[in-house]
Amino acid sequence: MSISTKKFEAEGITRNLPKFSRFLEIAALASGQQISMRGLASDVGLSENTVAAWFGILEDTLIGHLLPCYQRTLKRKA
């Protein structure tokens, strides 16, 4: 049994495979775009906390990675 399989089972995802499968499909479609946890949760039919936790699992298992949005910083004058 792989580490990722153990992690998924520990989080109880294996009991909710249809929703997790839908989450993966929508997350894949949003690849490279800014993600709204609320919008994604609405599309899948889950809570924002669950979607955020599932993204955390994808990061923990090195399957996915969330990049922070670009934010312009103030330039200091010397």
C-alpha cells in the first residue's frame, strides 16, 4: 500500500470517492487559474473546509501544489 493511499484512507476520502473524484476533475480543470475555494466547494457540493483539506492532502502527497497569487509590492525609494 502506498503512502498516498494510506493518507487518503486516514482522511476518510475512500468513503466519499464520488465526491473526491468530482473534486479532482474540477481541480484539474482549474489548473493554472485562480481558484475560489467557495466556488469549487459549491461546484462539488462540499464545504469550503473540506475542499481546503483535500487540497492540503494533494499537497502532502505531492500530487498538487497551490501557488500564491501574484501581489505587487511597493517599491522603496533609496
